[in-house]
Amino acid sequence: MAITRRQFLQRTGLGAGGLLLAPNLFGNPFVREALANIGSRYLVVFYLDGGNDGQNTIVPYDDVGGLRSAYNQHRKTGNGGLQLAPGSLLVPSGPGVPPMVDPNTGTQLGFHPGLAGLHNLYLEGKVAVVQGCGYPDYSLSHEASTIIWQTANPTGNGALAGTGWVGRHLGAVYGPSQVPGVAIGSAVPGEFRQSATSVLTLRRVRTFGFPYDDLDEAESDESAKRDAFAGAYAAAAASANPRLAFLGTAGTSTLLSSESYPPLFDVYTDARQSWFDDYSALGTTTGRAFREMAQLVYGVHTGQPGVAARFLQGRQGGYDTHADQGAGTPGARQYDLLREFGDAVELFYRDMEDIGIADDVCIVVWSEFSRRIPQNDNGTDHGSQGPMFVIGGSVAGGVYGNHPNIASAALDDQGNTPYSQAPGDPFRSTDFRDVFGTILKHWLALSPATITSSILPPDVGNPATYWTVPNFDLGFLP
Amino acid sequence: MGDQNTLLTTAEVRHLLRRAGLGPTPREVERLEGLTRGQAADQLLLLKPKAFRPGGRDFQKAHDKWLKFLVKGKRPVQCRLALFWHDHFAVNFSTVQDVTQMALYVRLLHVHALGNFKTFVKAVNKDPAMMVFLDTVKNRKAIPNENYARELLELFTLGVTDLLGAPNYTQDDIVQIARAFTGWRVNSSNVAELDASRHDFQSDFPERGPKVIFRTTGGFGPAGRDLTVNGEGEPEIDAVVDAIFDHTDSAGHNTVARRTTHRLLQFLCHDDPPLAVVDELIATASFATTWDLKALVRAILVHDIFYETAAPAPFGAATKKSVKWPVDFVVSTMRLLGLKVKGRPAWIPGGTYSSLRDHLENMGQVLMQPPSVFGWDWETAWLSSGTLLARYTFARDIAAMRWDNPTFRPDLLMDLTLTDPDDIVAAVLGVLAIDDQVDAADRRRLVDYLTDYGATTSLDLGDWTVRNVKLHGLFALAMQLPAYQLH
């Protein structure tokens, strides 16, 4: 987390100060852009960890373009079979519902039966399904591919190493004593990583306080302890030793945040106890993650002192379904995972809607890769491109990007759908950076010049393969 | 420049026990003081490894047993390397869900921690917990499952690329290795065995091509390496390991030897070790031919690169300080303060009642529960606001154990007749073995805390309130200092 350098020396008394920009930052064009445009919005990044099987997430319902018969060839029925019958899919339809049709083949698509929550939001036009998201020369390593997505750096550009795509934005516009981002968990997620501003991690808002000794009031020496602690960490933050400096800034922002964040629990539950209980009633880690995010958003929305985080991150693990993936019934591994995700995200959306800020919340959902279309015994091995979701009140719901070509003849020698950027290719893939870039341009209102110069530089290489001329206008955000 | 005949300073002895052991307890420091680097390394490595196995009916019990074993710390280097291998060959209970298999896996880590690395990897192939964790037990001939094959190459041995950045293997290598591992299962006595009817024999699937790997990498030439050289079926998985251990990188050096040595150096002393030192250590230990981990560790423990980081505070820009793993933080604290793991579950009273496992979980590391096959992220990845608060909480809870059993007893650790605040601070830092790691400014802050900025010049530690508020508070603060998070 955190990397504050020397500024902390003067700022350890900041406490409830919240936004406090160093004067020189006001001259920074990125800062002006951000302050003008981030406004009252929130960006939530949510990670399906392990490689969600996109082939069984957004599934061909009819055989208009031949995708369904190709799907049936690869995904088996019977014991260990993963095939989702057309009748089991959740197929959005009805007046005013965005068509859920593959733009290329015209195939009617449906959601995995576990994604009832997402299906409900899709019916209201609040979900963009972005198909075929990937990158050139895809990696099948969890670690390598996760880093590629988080850093948005498939080609190993040294200038981008070690910083996340959101992190590069945060680092450019926020100062070291600010906390613009919060991740639910115990480690700073890769997409938020950078070394200029603090990122908070917490698991429970309520218990996120500094652990002073539990003494009688008469004996309490909290302020003396705080002074010693704050002084030691401020000094460490200024150390020439990089590891000690990192620790110093991390400890300092931890102390400050531990004083401003825990009150958000009471603020939220005083006003919204039944919502809190609804999240808890889901009984899932993903439900709890969104519950904590809701407290943060509500705290920022209601202007609580010392909290200003508008970038949030959460994750759900377990998607590495090499075995026992199952098909479309409760108890099957992928079903339970998607159900947990869909139910939690729908509740979060309803909560935001009830607060009146659903239009100010944008949730982008990604996974490090999809899985291979031919299944193994009862699961799937690592694959290439897959679908992403963008969810929010301002999202233009519908299907964007093409379904990958899953016909046997089209698969590459690894059995995977090939990634292509060739303009004439009817199955042209979606580079995931176009999705991130569309969010940066249309949600954070960054100019394409800012994005391409400092956050998502285009690749160098054959434009049929590499991502070269981004337009950041996929259309799912106005 | 030093070598194995260089005499150790007390600071270096502490460093050795911090980085290669489980924390410098006074007894251990005393035992190694006055020795040379070589003598100290030999004394630590002389201890016969114990085939430790955390038996227990449930996960909590097994976890407590392992923690108790660490806190006892009779074989510090073996224990610490077993933790390294736990991260390297990561398996988690969440996936395996079998406490007996996890115990066998932990035993394997301890048996081979300082053994022969090639034998170790071959044993990992057949470890029941690993076979479940990475789906070897589900790898059937109809459609081979690549999970274990990929991680065997990527994480356990070669790495995706060599230390110079060139790729070490291809997807086709993984496919062929996955075939070699088809048909293995774990029998009811938790022993790996091959079910030949589920094994992928070449004659069954001629369209899959010959079981040959490393045609384009590894220095084997276009002929590659045939996995059926000792026959098909059982011998194949050993043949895979033999081939991997013969693999050479883009500079013609043994790939496994370089990567393993590099990683061990990262773990023990230096997050970015120079390649020249890596190669020197491999040569010293003949590691690329003997695969003797004990010899390799000894070579590291007598080398300058290991002692460079023993420098006292204030730390310069180039001093490679490392963030203690949560389990190091907890175990070394328990040992330095003479606390025993007691009760079921092992617990620490204090501000809030909670078990040691809860503390570790909040810090981001539960034994037998690495988050994924990649193990834990090290160094600054341990440091987030949530995990730091967990460390501060642990420090607070330990120091707050005033009336419970086990009780934190400063009187057993230091002289309570001390009255000078500077002496008291020095004594507390001495107990925590960080008196050379805390600079003058931080000492001043601790003294200011103790004296309320000079309001008092002398403290009576015999006074119940002074002792319980200020001395216990000083211990908590000292354990919360930046210096105590690093080693």
C-alpha cells in the first residue's frame, strides 16, 4: 500500500482532513481533469479470481450462427458433462429489454442459470456484457495473466511494470496523504498498485480501529502512544531505505484511516440496518465484501470526515474449475460461484438505487482468463478470451463485442479461440484495454491523450494482432 | 570480504537467527557467539531433521501443532526452510479438505527441507495432498488435465522464463507432461499408485504425438527429451523430473539450480541477488549435480551476501531489509518473550479473545492455507492497512496479557529494578533483540512515551500502575515499531 514520502512528516496530524492536495499538484493538468470530472462517482473493480469459464457464463441459446452446435460438440452431457441445455439458460426478453444477441452471428445468448442476479439487472438495462475480452499472445498462467490484466500490460512494457491501470490514474492525481482507493481484503490489489498515494485495505469497516490498550480512562495513555507511533512511522517514511520508507507510509496512512473509517459502520447501520442484514443474510464472502463496500460508499456519499475513497476493489476466489465444474444446478461448482457473485452484486445495486446513487456507481468485472471450450473429464483447463461485465445505473445495457469463434476448425493449436484484432475479422476480439479505456474516458472523463500517454499506451506491432489504435468508445457508457 | 572463517559479531549472530532461524533467543545467541560463520552454520545444520507431522483430528488442531513445533524451535533452520517450501510447493487445506493428507504433506516438507532437491520434487509428484490440490487424481487419459504439469514447470522448478528472460518451455511441453501424469490416484492408505487402465499410452493416442518435451528449449536439441526412456507408465513421472533437472537456460546454465538458488537467496537475505553470486553459490555447493540443499544453504550462510543485511540502524538505501512473514512475526515474538502456545485452540488473551490462528489470518498468513498455488506474496505485499493493524493488535494483545494464563511476565525477561528511562527502553529493545535495529530518534520517542515528555525522570517498575501501564505499553509500542516488522 501506501507510499508516502516526505510529506507525511508534516501531515501526521491530518486525521480527519480528507482531501488535502499539495499546492504543486493543483498545477498538474491530470489533477484538474480528475477534480473536474470524478465528481460524485464511484468505480468498483471486481475480480473473479481463478479464470471464470466464460464459455459457460454467456452461452449460445439458438444455433443461428452455428455457435450452439459448436458448443454442443465441445461441452458434453451426462456424467461430468458441462453442457448447459438451452432451456436452463436465463435468456433476457421482454419489452424494453436490451436484446442479448451476439453482434456478429446474431445468435441469441443466455446467462448461466446461476447468474439470476445479473440477469435481473440486465432486464433493467443496467448490465453491459462485453464478449471476447483478451489480449495478444495470451498467457495461460494464472499469475502472469493476472498481472497482465491488473497492470494492463500484455507486452511487457517496462514503463508500466509494477503499477496497476487504476493505480496509474490514482498516482497521477492524488497525493501521498490521501486515500482515494480501498480494497476489501488483506493485500493491495494489483490494479491499484503504484507508489504515490495510499490505498487502504480492510476486511471489516467496523473493526478497523487502532488497537490501543484497553485501560481505565484514568490510566489511558493513548495520546502518548499515538505520538510515539506516529513519530516513528513518519520518520520511517522519510528513510532512504526503500522498504523502511514503504512501511513508514503504510503505517502512517493506516493510523490515520483507522481513525476515520470505523465510524462509517454506525453511519451506515443507523440509516440502513435492514440492508446490512440483507447482505449478511446472503451468508457469502462476496456478500460481505459488497456489504463493506456499501458502507464505504455511503460514508463518502454522506460526507463523513476523513473518508473520500471513490475507487473500490473486491474479489471472489474459486474459479479455477479444472475439476468438478458442474453444469447448471445448485451444488455444481461454477453454479454456486456465479450465484454468489450475481446475488451479491444485485443486492449492492439495489442498495445504491435505494440510496439514490445507482447512476453514480460503475462496476467493472473481470477474470484473468476464460477456460478452454473443449472440456476435460469434468472441468475445464485454462483458456483465452472471455466476457467482462460493466454494471451500473448509467450503463447502456446490452451485448458488446463478438462471441469468440468456438468452431473446432477455428481453434488454435492449444485448443483455444484465437485472439484477433484484424479489422475485417467477423469474430474480432475485444482487447480488455478498450474496456478499461472506455471507463477511463467516459466514467473518469479523462481525455484519450491522457489515457494513451500515461495509463494505456497502445501496443507496437502488427495491427491485425496488436492493440494499436484505441478509440475508447465501446459504447456501454455515454 | 569475509568467508566461512570470519568471526561473527553478536549483531550477525542475531541476524543469522532472525533470517535463517525463528528469532534470536538469548540461549541461541549465547550458543553461537564467538563462532565463525562456518562453525555457526554447521552447528545449526548439524541438528538432525525431524520428520515433523502435525497430526490432529481437525484443521485447528493440526495448525496448533505446527505452531507449537515452531515456537519450541528446536531445529530453527529446518523449520524455517520447511516454511519456505510450504510457500514454494503451495497446497491449501481449503482445496484438499483432508487433514491427514495435509499432515503427510507437511511431513514431506520437513523431511526434504534440507535434503536432495531432485528427490524432493519426485516425492512432491506423489504427495497425496498435492495430487488432490493440483488435480493429478483427476488427470485421465481421455482428456489430460494440465494443472499439475503446468505448475510443476512454472512454479516448482523452471519458472516461465529463465533469469535472463527467455522462455523455458512451451504449451506442448505441458501437454506431454500432463499425459505422463495420467492415471495416478491415491489409495485408501494415502499412497500414490498408477491405475494403468487410466494412463495415456502412446499407442492409445497416436494423434497426440510422441511423449517428447523440450524440443525447442532446455539445450536438448531438436530431438528433445523422451519421457518414455525408462518405459511407459510408472517411470514416466520420474523421467519428467529427470528431464527438468537436466534443462539448461538460454545461457547454458542449469535452469533449476539457478532458479532455486535465486529464490532461496530472496528468502534468506536479498530480494534481488546478482546472478554472479547465484552461480558462485551453485558452484560452491555443487548444487547443479548433487542437488544437496543442505550444502547450498550452508554456502549461503557463510557468504557475504547473507551478512550484508546485518547492518545496524539507521538503514541505508542499499540495505536489503525484508518484511517478516506473519508467521515469523508471531513465532519469534512468542519465543523472545518466553511464551508458550497453550490451550485448545492455541490462544492469546488480551483486548479481545482470539486464537493465534485468527491473529495470523488477519495478518494474511494461515499455515496450510496459502491463498493459491503461488503461495504468499512476500515483502511489501504483506504490508497493507488491514494486515498492519493485525500486527499492531497482536502486539497489543501480547502485552496486555496481565492476568491471564499464559501471562506475559516482563519480570522474567528483564531487570525490574531499573529506574532510568533510557535503561528501561534499552532493556525492552534487548528482550526483543532489536536494540541495534532501532535508531536514536525512535529510542527518544519511546523514552518520551515512558516519561510523558520528561514529566518524570525515574520510574518505579515495582509500582503496579507504572508497570502495567507504562512497561506493558512500552513492549506493545516496541513490537509495533517499523524496525520490529523487518528483519
